[in-house]
Amino acid sequence: MRLPEEDIDLFYKLYPTLLFYTNERRGIMRDVATVDEFMQLPIEEIHKVREALYEYPELIDSFVNENSFAFSQEELEIVRSWKHFIKARFFLFRYLKKYAIFLDEGSPPKAYGVLALRSDLQEMAGWARLPVFLDAVLLPFKDKIIHDGIIIPYSINFGSGIRHDLNAAYQETKAIFGIITSLPWAQKPESDVERLKSYMSSEAARDRYWSEIEMLIEKDSQLLTVYHQEMGKVHARTYGRRLSKIGLRNAWFAILEGEIVAGGSTKTEVERVLDGFIPAEKRDFVYLFRVKGSKVKR
């Protein structure tokens, strides 16, 4: 979950220099002559300068344009990209192989895949049980997202209800936005089909976006087929478990509006049965699935 070592070294070459520049321009700590001296200051003093940087982000452009530290063009572009920082409170929600998941406080939240620097995020968060509520600043670094080296966790313990809600929100945001792994981020335009599928991706999402689901279907009646197919998937998971539990194997079934309406040993057999009695206007609403062993297959 860490940035590659050479990139960590590059970050610690660039970022302290930007803070030192900010201190010079804002006149916060007056008796500091070099970057090294600045980095020897107590963390509380460095934090004051850090806050000034994010309060006056135009300093980033000034730093790049002046280039008084003779950085390369590539290095300057990395610093320039920091104008797209995100300063907020997050839930450190989950540790994955590639990155840690930070959830913001949006509704629904957005999930960011964040890489650590030299210190593990577990260590910076105090090895607390997830989720951890914290203050952080996220920065782009090349094609990845990092934090700026300072994370401030809150000593808050979350009960099972909050953890359940956060997990539901995480599943929802993954379906709608995906996991954001670079900045700046802009949501790609979705088709109505994609939007409907994302609204129906979980029970929590269906409850939250029920009005939007209804409006999409009313706007385009062809989306009614998508709706029934997505709900068929939901019901198939439930029926599949029940059918497997009673010992059925290697069979196909058809669901219409939450009910099993046909079954057979092959998909072709079930489709032939359906064609004989399902009204033509509802035929595309039927969802077919296969129970094979203990798993349900489309």
C-alpha cells in the first residue's frame, strides 16, 4: 500500500520545499533559513504552515512559476498537480493490497484508493480498529493518490450499525463511481442504462434511489427490461440458495416479477416452455439462471 521508494524520496524532496516556500511568502516562522531548518521545527509549527498552503493554494502556481529551487519540468508538474488536493474528513475504511480505502462524507460517499508514504497507514491511525475517522489531505502523485504525510485520527469507536451503514455505502459508491485512484477526478457521463444499474446495485442503493429509478423507467419504457433483469439477479441469488439447499442440481429456472415461473434441465427447454405461455410484452422481463452445485450461474 506504499508509494514506490523512489517516488517517496521525490515527494520528500518536493513537498517540504513547497512548505518552506509557503512559510517564506506568508511570514509564519521568521527564523528559518533553509528547508532542512524548516523540517526541524516542531510538528505543530509545520502544521501551521501546511494549513496556510491549503488556505492559499495560489502559492502552488507561484512556486512553480518562480522555480527558485531549480526543479526539473517533470518535478514542477508534480507540484502543479497538487492544486487538485482534497482536504477533508474521511473514514479510513479498508486496507486492500493496492491501497487503503478512504471514504469521504458525501451522500453517497466517494471512495479513494490512497497509498502510504514511509509510515504505514495503520501506524499513523494508531493501529485502531477500522473504520477510523480522520482528517487528511489527499494529493495526486503522478497517476496515483497519496496523503501529504500528516493524518489526524479521532478517538471514536463505531458500533456495528455504523460499520454496516459504511459497508453498504462503500458497495453503493463502488457501483456508482468505482474506486477513485487519480486526481483530479471527474465523473464520466453515464448512459441511462448504466445509471439504472448503479441505482439497483444493492438493497441500500435501491432504497436510496427509488424515486430516480421510477423516473428513469417512466422516461424510457425500454428501461423496464433492464429493471426486471436486475431484479431477477437479486431474486436468483435467494432462490438459488434455497434450491441448492433442498438438493436440486444442474437445472435451469426462470423468474418473472420475483416468482419462479418455469424450470427444466436445460436452458433451451425452459425457454421453449416460456414461449408457450408468457405474454409477449413480458417475455424480455424473464430472468433465467442455472443452479449448478452450490452456485447460481446466469
